Amino acid sequence: MRQEATPAHAGVAFFVMRPLLLFVFLLSCAGLARADYLNELQAAARSAGLAGQREWLDLGHWRPNALLPGYTSLADAPGFFLAPGGKIDPEAELDATLAAFFGPGEETPTWQHPQCRFIARYAWLKERLAFDPARLPEKHCARFEAWHAAIDPRQVTLIFPAAYLNNPSSSFGHTLLRVDNTQQSEATRLYSYAINFAAETDETNGVVFAAKGLFGGYPGLFSITPYYEKVKEYNDLENRDIWEYELAFTPAETRRLLEHAWELGQVNFDYYFLSENCSYQLVALMDVARPGRHLADRFPGWAIPSDTVRATLEEEGFLRRAHYRPSNATLIRHRVAGLTPPLARLARELAADPEGEPRTRTLALAPVQAVAVTELAYDYLQYRRVDEDLPRDYVAPRALALLRLRSTLPAADAPVSPPAPAVRPDQGHGTARVALGAGARDGEGFTELRVRPAYHDLIDPQAGYAPGAQINFFDLAGRWYPDQDDFELRWFRFVDIVSLSPRDDFFQPLSWRITAAFENRAVAGDEVVFTVNGGAGGTWEWRPNVYAFAMLEADVLADDSLPKGYSLAAGPLLGVYANVGDDLNLLAGARARRYTELWTNETEVFAQAGFTLADHMALRLELRATRLEHTDLIDGGLSLHWYF
């Protein structure tokens, strides 16, 4: 039978439940208060138009859509967005971010509160909306603060390892940021931390990497590593000179940069070799640190590292100091140049046999010469260890023998480092080029227009660029023959790369070239055909800044107009390349080849001269004589080139 509750029972129940009811009531009030404050903040953000402000768009890496209205973020990690449509909706993401800042919980070793996970967003929104800490309690971000304290930042340095043609990802050079510690000196810079963006891949095939990298085939990630690891990679493994640019970021800007780097630690972006690459992403990161510069807007189509460095340093007073760090190969070449050829050869022989006859000849030298030879031999052995991946059982006993030999010789001053080039990479010509010229082909006059978005060829002004290196992308040239009222496409070269690296007793690099293009070819009856042309061989420095080179070339033509749709050819290429002073570059050569299917012999002699007129302007003279069986074709012209 059901028992009725007595007043006494009811009183006891109310007494027991009262604390619980009070807790629920207070919790509801707190929840309502938080909801009210969140609504206030979201309304204030909308009223101020924060979602459309550049600082917020930069924090989310949103960029205007090319054709349709609206924005799309370059970030491709779902965890970077708190709103379901945050990748394409900055305002929804701002609302969701504010809501997440009210979330419960404290940071753990495996989980971060949104205020800490998105610490740069929190700092910016707090500054704009003046958060009330009583209504939105601020979380302590212990993990970030410990990381920030370990870095202990004092200044930011932009790092530019120079171009390295044998690695497609570094053909234009590379950029990264170094964060210098307050306690570090010039001698301890290697122990700083470096912020780097790179494609995440184990691909070792350069052609595959370049092809996939052109179309966003790899994820790109930010990383923060000790700077000495990057120096080892660039200076030692790839033998690339490094330029270090100390930047005038304020302490607040440096902290903001690190806050955003923290946010990007696990965020991937599609990596594009020419556009959304290392340099573009670092420029975007610096835009967050120093709002208002909008440097990323200058590179909508492609981002060449030297161009991004040039743009970064344009602001008056932003560059504090530039420092040159030569590679191991540069150091060795400098030491070789300071010795007579017999002593340089002795150093190379001593590196290979430090306990044999070369040791006896070294000890017979004057002490100063013996020291120079022994130290060069040791450095060259260490260079070979890395470059040729020599086994330890080969290197270790020879290195020990050289150190023992050096200990028997008198002390000497440290070798003088090679001087920094007179022109830094950021001071060289702009990588985009437009050229207008006129000339004649077999007595018929023409005018010519050329357009090239990137990057540098052998006849362009040399200052600030690696000697003997050429990289052209999407080079377009067309001619107008007024007498015939006829326009002619001369070429559209997707890629045109040349590497002329001189060989000597210490270094034996391979010289090579590759071109892929649609090109008007006389051997194909002056038709535009698809062609792939490449070759490999050697280059030798005949005199200072004068190179002689020889290659064996192969040429492939493909077009429906050809007898079988294609033709193959091979033959030698001989040439001379010279830098005369600071303002004159010369290239001359000859090639010969025979085409299958066409049964035609082609020989060609060419000469080019480039005269630098100003930092952004050059004059170029070109002559070419071609013989096809018994027909001679003469082509020549003069053109003015603008760089920007």
C-alpha cells in the first residue's frame, strides 16, 4: 500500500536537496552569464567587422577566392578550424573560436585548452574585444610558456641558403627563420632554433619531386629545429652558401610570431613548388607578426625566395645586419686559391695518403706552407666524407693521421674566411623579366617580345646570383614580321635549366642542361613542335670567370607534322661562358646533331652578349647561324630587358 509523505519527511528531503538545488541554480546562472557574455562578444566582433579585418584573415590563412566571392583558407588540417565550415567562413570561425574560449577544462600533457591551442587568436581577440577576466577566465598555458621560455627569444633572423640546382626543391634557394636567444653570441648562433616550412616527403627522385611539387602533391608542414641541423644540411651536405638577415622585430612582434608558429605546429598546407612554398608561408607568418605589411599579397602566382627576401627587407630600418656564412666547398676553394697549384695538389694527395710519401713532402716545406697544406687536406677529407658518403673505416684513420701531423707543426692564425660577395642575393635583379627587341632573320626584319616570370639566365646581370646557373620557367617569346604581316611564336619554354659547375683537382661536379618547350624549329620546317632537349658533360675554368664546357646532347621533337610524329637527335655541344667585370656576360658555342626520320644534319653556331645598364635593365645582343644540309640561316637581334 502506498504511504503518504508526512510534513516531517518533506522537510528532511528539502534540507537534503537544498545544497544540490542551490548548486544547480548557481551553475545555471553561470551558464547563462557565460552565454550572455559570449553573445555580447560575438555581437561586438560583428559590429567591429573583426572577421573581415586583415589580421584575422592572416591568422586563419584565408585568401580571397580567385573567381567567386568569399575566402578559402590555405590550411588543410581539419583541426585548425573550430567551425564546421571554418575553412571557407572566417566569421563562423570567429564565432566558434570565441565560444571555444569559454570551454571548461585545464591544460594536460596531451590536451590544450582552445585558449592555448590558438594562443595567437586569443591574444588578438583579447586585444580587440578587451576580455573581462571575471566573465571569461584566462587559462594558464603552461606548455606554451615553457616552450617560449626555452627559446628565450631576443631577435628574429631571416635565413637564405643560396640556390642549389641539384635539388629541385632548392633550385631557387630556400628561406627559414632563426630565433636568437637572449644569451647567445656570435659564437653560439648555431644553437638557436629555426622555424622551417617544407614538403613532407621521402622522395629521392628529383624529377618525381618536381612534378608532384608543381601540382601540390605533397603536404607541407612547419617545424622548429635547432639551427645547427639546418646549417649541416645546407652548408655541409648541399654545400650552399647561407645569408643571414637580422630583422628589427619588436619583442611584441617576436612573441606574436612565435604564438602563431605554435598554432601552426601540427597544421599541414598543400605544398606547391612555385607558389605556396617555404618562402610564401614564411612571408605569411611574418605578416601575422607585423600587421599592415601584406607581403603575401605580392606573390599571388609564384614566390621566388630571393624575391620574398627582397620584399621583406624593403622597409626602411627593418634590416639590422646581414651576415654571410660560406659553405664548406666555398671555404676549400678559397684556401686552394691561396696556394700555388703544386701545394694545392699536395694537399689533395695528403688527404688520401697522410702517412705515405705526401707526408714526407709536406714536412719538407716551410712551416707556414706545411700548416696550410695539412689543414686544407683535413678539411678536404671531411668534405669528401659528407659529399661522397665515405665509410668510417676509410675516413677515421686518415683524419687521425692528419691531426697527428698537424700537432707536430707550429701554431698558426686561423685561416682567413672568404670575403662576402659584393652583392647579396636580395640586391640582384628582379626575377621577372620583359624584353623588347628587333632584328633580322635571313634579311627579313622582325620585332620581338619576350616575357619570363622567373628566374635567371646566363646572360642576365650576374650580381647576386650563382655563377654558371640558369633557371627559366614559362619563358615566352613571339615575333612580328611586318613585311609579311605575320606573327610567329618562337618558343614557350616550360623549364630551361643549365648548370655549369667547373671541375678541378678538388671538385668534379657534372654540368648539365634540360629544356622542355614548344618551339619553332628550322629543322622541322619552321613549325612549332614539342621538344625536350638535354645534355651532360663537364665545365672547366679556363681563366678567372671564364668557363669552357663540353656536353653530349640529346634532342627529341614531337609533332604530327613530322614524318613519323617524332624525330630524335644526338650530338656534341661546345661552348665558352664568361663574366667580364660586373656588367658584361658572354656566351658562345657550337653544336652538331643528326635527326632520325628527317635524315637531316644540323650544325649551329651562336653568340650572346649581355650588357648591364642599371639594376633593373640590360641590353642583349644575340647572333645565331644554322646550317641544315646545304641551307644557311642567319638570325640576329638586339633587345632591351627590364627586370622587376
